Amino acid sequence: MPQRDLVIDCDTGVDDALALLFALRSTSLNVLGITTVAGNVTLEKVIRNTLIVVERSGRKVRVLPGAARPLFGTWRTSELVHGNDGMADMFPDPASKPGEEHAVDFLIRTAMQSPQPVEWLTQGPLTNIALALTREPRLEERVRSMVMMAGGITAGNTTPAAEFNVAVDPEAAEIVFRSRIPKTMLAIEPIDEGAWLMPEDGEQLLASKAPWAHMIGQLMQWQRERFKAFGADKPEVMYDPAATAVLIDPSIAESKMMHVAIETQGRFTRGMTVVDRRWFRDLLGDQPKPNVNVVTRIDNARYRRLFLDTLLA
């Protein structure tokens, strides 16, 4: 099968690094470039981390600088989870440099000029994507599909209502969710319930001589110890790699078309992905049409197999 052209938009922290290496080592994907956005850490740190990951991947892919702040509101970071530099504070600076083209320009140019429709994979706040869609509405016809690690079906992780990637820039998320691009939303619940990795998976990767696999083993080991310090003792739940897995092989997941709206005003619910799960909504006759393919379940055994087979190949 021919490779699928893909652009990844990310805010590289620990789980983003795993997701990037997963995508870069997949034989089914042709990664045209990686656009960066401030999220887990500052944009400068995100760019640094992304360059380090690409160097370890064994691939040559451009890294483009993007938005350094959300469209509106207060920006938040997540060093508590990812370390001061956003990637476990354990890797030396990269030798490579980012591209000079801005991420938004790159997103537009690649989609509009590609001979075949491109796909997008988003792992961070949706600021770059919203800016691109606002500047060039024809992207809605040129992007084949988009998989987003974003939102929650019933709750959040940054606030009781909002997941981090949406909470950082709700206005951007609203623009993206209202677009006509076919969208798959991978929320935190199916990841928590089915996209975890076991300590033995990390040990297997850590023992590998492949630099990309060894790096993942290092990051998994670091995060396991980090979470233990917080009082958690469970298999590693890594959010962003699950989105890569669903993009590579949608059959590992169950999903359903639902209507999802973004709350931008609520005092307690700003950044909430409001998923309409009412079984009787179609009987009401005046409801907005489903706009997002929402993943509801991930087959853990198949997820782990895909992840390990790809990284250890």
C-alpha cells in the first residue's frame, strides 16, 4: 500500500515524543513535516524537544515553529507531568535547527499543493490548525482527515471539565471542531481504559539498540517513577501515542459519530468538549448533526502489539 501523507502538529512533551517516534517509524506514513505549538512547555522548548526526537528517529523531517500563545486567554503549561524542559530533563540539546517557514504557512502550503490529500494528526492545543483554517478556508476540502488527541467525553484532566489540549486554547478548538474536515477525537477516557503500556513493554524498548526504541524506554521509565512519586502505581497511560495508533490502524478502536461542541464561556466549564450522548437526541428533530467521530474504546492487546511491532521492527 502507498504511504499516506501526514503532517503532525504537537507540543512535544514526554507522551508527544512517544507518539512522534511511533509515527516516524511507521511504514504506512510519510511524515511531510512536524509543526510545533506552545502547550506542555514554551514554544522554544517544544521546538528543542521535537528536534531531539526527530534526530533519534533515524528520519529526516522538517520541524516548523508555530504559535507561541493561545488565541485568547491565559496560557498554561504542564511541567509537573513532563519535567522542566518538557521531556524528562535527560537529553542534550539537538544538533539540528528548525525550519524558517512558519507552521501555519507550512500547513496551508502542503495541503494546498500536495498532489494527494494530506492528513493531520494533532497532539497539542489546536492554535496552529485554527489559524490555518481561518486564513485558508479551502483547507476544509484539501485535508482528507484529522485525528486529534483532544477532549474528554465525560470529564477533564486539567480542570474537572476540560482536557489539557482543549483547555489551553478553547477558541481555537471551537474553530477546528466547527470545520468540515472529517475529524476523529481521541479523548482521555478510552485512553485511560485501553491505551496503557506495561512496564515490561518499556523494559523491552529500553533494551533495544535502536535509538528511537531506547529513547522511548527511557521516557517510559522516567514517567513511571514520576507518577509513583505522585502516589500512582499503574501501567503507563500515554495519551498521544494512542492517537497515532488510531491514525495508523482505525480498526483497533470503536467509535461513534456524535455532536461535540466546545464551551468557551463557562466559569467552571471553559474548555469542555460537550459530547451529546443522549440516546433520544434524533427523536427531537431540531438537533445539530453529528460532527466528530468520537473514539469510545481501544483494544489494548492490539494497541500494544501495534506499538511494539512498529518501534522494534
